[in-house]
Amino acid sequence: MEILTPKDLKEKFDDPWIAPYQKVLTLVDKDLVEIVEYHPCVSGSHWVVSQYQRSSDLILSSFRDGNKHVFLAKIGKTPLELKASVNAAGIEEVSVDKDEVKVVHAGLAGAGVGAAMCRGMAQGVKRIELYEVGGGSKLGKAAVVTPRMEKVVIGVDDTDTKEEGATWTMAHNMGMELAKQGFHYLDHVIIQLYPHNPHKTQNCVSVALTFGVNPGEKEKLVEKAVEILKRNTLSDKTAIAVLKGIQVPQDLRIYAEKAKKSMITVEESENVADNLNIELIEVTGAQGKIGALAALGLYDDVEEAVKVYY
């Protein structure tokens, strides 16, 4: 075994057949780890998702969005039965030790190059434990070690008026500003709410923003988000909701689905949030709590999020 930093790898493997990943992040929630990777290619990463999901029992779900692929994995260890073309690559171990996450990747031929050298050169990687180099027809295998991070989802609603503004753009710009302050802005999901709501400005949507944060920085993220919205919102009804962790509680999902199909009161949203220990914050008013909370319930299901129920 050889222990190498991203800098070490770049110096050792300055080769035309190495394509470094852009970024690798690992978000921990109890016995679950969400692995977020930015592949060097765009749709090429779809092959990785397909192979990993088929090969690895540790992976509970996966998806690709552009060159970003995401694996939701459970902590544990399981042997891989790799077979060229069919099960060519996967994850055989996921472990958490204090402030570090270790993910052991293995792959045949080019998949092994990705498992070891390409991932090891990514932003966010502390070091790799290189077991086999890979390439050609050989097996490649390495443990990728990254800092332990946590996931925070912020639901946003009611930032515009009938005269001007747009919640989806204001939320995105807030995410970009927070990214410049050191938080990892991972996703932006638009949630279609009840189209017959008499209080809507027009399209009746709210937004969920997803972030990766270092342990202990969740409150700082929320404080900064509130500051930005107070400065920029055009509405006196703006509110946010905050979900800390990866999984969506079933009652929150039910609430979100109801908010897409019917009217919800502020009191009802407050009761749901209280029962689930989800923070609701009035930035300039209470009305936005309804849509902000609903956004959290569907942040991980983009297909359902955009459906319109007439």
C-alpha cells in the first residue's frame, strides 16, 4: 500500500491517460454516507453510476446530474465480484473514523484508473491509500479519504412580489454567494406548489438549496442565508426552513405532497415542523413558511417536485 496526497499523485502520474475528477465530497448522517463526485466528463459519468449501482451492495441509490454523480451508501464492507463490462467497478468499503471518511473503490482496466488516480487528484480529497494502480487489463484499487461533512437543505419561499422578482433566481444567487464564503452549494430544486393558491405571485413555486458543510458550521450557514435574504428579498412574507441531514422524514414528504395539491395554513406548517424538529425562520414574514417547508420534503425527488396537480 502507498499513501499519496493529490499533489503526490499529480507528480507521480503526469500521464495523458489520467483525467482527474473535479471534486469529491462525503456527507455523513448516522450510518449513511452520501458520496458526491464531479466526474471529468459529462455524460461519461453515467457509465460509472450504472456500474457501481449494479456491482455494490453498499449503494442504496444513485443518480447523475450532468457530470455530478451521487451515491447514497451505508457504512460497511462487502466483497466485489468484478467482471469485465458487466460489473467492472464498484465500492467495497465505506467507513467513518472521527473526522474522516474512507471509501474503497475497485475497478477493472479504465475503471480502475478512475477508482485510484483520477479520484485521488480531486479537490476535497485528503489522500488515497493506493493498493493497485490499474490500467490496461489490470485491477485498480484505492481508498479515497475525504473530510467528514454534513448535509443541510434550506427551503426558501416568498421572496418576490406581483410587480417584480423571482424566488428561484434569488435563491440561486444566495447559494452562489454562500459558495464564495466556503460552503459547498450542491443543488437547486424548484418545487411546484398548489397552482390555485390565491396568495401566489404567479407560478407558485418554492426552492430547496442543498449544501455540504463542515461539522459545526450548520448554524453559521443558516445565519448567513438569513442575512442575504434580508438584504435582497422584495417581499414581507419571506421565510426559510432548514433540514439537517440526508433523509426526508415520511411525514415531511406527506406534507410536501399535500402542499402541491391543496391549501396549507401557516399554523399547519408550524405544527409539522415542530413535530419533526425542523427549524422554520421568518426572514420578513410567516407566509413563506408553507412553501419553504414543502421544498424540504421533495428536495431529493426532482420528478415529483416539478409535477403540477390541477
